[in-house]
Amino acid sequence: MTPVIAQENVVSGLLALIDQAQSDVLIVSPYFVPGNDMKRAFARARERGIRLRILTNSLASNDAPLAHAGYARHRKELLALGIELYELRSLQDGRVGTGTLRGTAGTITGSQGGSRAMLHSKILVLDHKLTVVGSMNLDLRSQLHNTEIALLIASRQLAQEATANIEASLQEAAWLVEDTAHGLVWRAPQGSDWGDQTREPDASLPLRMMIHLIGPLAPDHLL
């Protein structure tokens, strides 16, 4: 694989690793605002038949709504590439297993004082054998402005455990986003009583309006 140290920054190093993937890439990024080079790396991976799954915060679970707006404007393009997008549900029902990411996730306080789940882990797993953990999000701020660190661990056992942990969160605690003929749909996990949604789940009308009105004005590299 291409060494991360040969790249200009941590995020560019991750993209170089994605270019070396052979079968599967699993990404957890609380803030996810993909720039053009990220989208090109994703497109190259999909052209090689790589399965690419991404878990990020939903609008309701995100403590930086404008960052979510930066992600949301790319959502349909990412889905068109065949990427599987998942968004953490902010309201959990207490049945989430302790072995999932949600079981160790942080919380934020909503406007009404209620506690809501928020994704904080930053993880990338490649081909069930390489795990990357660190301070980086897959966003332009981490790529262009912030100083980030990442630890690469070449361990099949750890990668398999991380994959099982993340997949449990996808199945128990996250929405699967799909683009349909009638617009975006947030699919609830099988066996849950959430119900599929056709707008940003659990987000208030004022928050959705703010993202709709102000979001397009905020440049990706500042989010």
C-alpha cells in the first residue's frame, strides 16, 4: 500500500490508501464534507468494484449543522456512485448493543434539554485487514487547515473486530440513505419501529429551514 507519510497530509494519505483497496472500505467520519479529490478517489474505488460504506452524523445528531449542509449538498452525487451512506440516528431506543459505536458514542444536548446521540469516532477499515484511527474527519477542514494525526494498525483481528462493531451500529443505530424517484429516503433498520423518513429525520423545522437557506452559501472548505 502507498505509505501515508509520502502524502502531504493525513486525509490525502487516507485517499492514497483507498486507491490501494482491493474489496471493501468502511469509513466512520462524524463530519463528512468531501472535496473533489475525495470524490475522485471514491469514484476510482467504485470503478474497481470496491464496496464503500460511510457512516456520518445525521442532521439531528450533528453539533455543527453547517458542516452537515456541506455533506448534504454532495449526498446525491455520492449515492449515484454506488456508495452506501448511513447517518447515525440522534434518538436511540435503548436497545443498542454495548459493542456498537453507538454504545460508546458521545451525547449532545438538544434545544429542549434532551440528550441526543452524536457520532465522534473517526475510523477507516480497508479490506478487513488494515484499521486507521485518529483525529481526522473526511472533510476539507481536516485536509486543508487542521493538524491531524492517524494511527495505522495492520491487524486482521483488530480490523475484523472494528468492522463487526461498525456494522452493528449500521444495523441497529443508523439510517440508510437512498435516492429514489421521489427524492431521498432514510431507511430505518430492519426490525426497528422508527419508520422510513422522507426528510432529515428527527430535525426540527427551523433547523431544516436554516440548512436549506444558509447551507448553500457556506463554502465547503470552511465547514
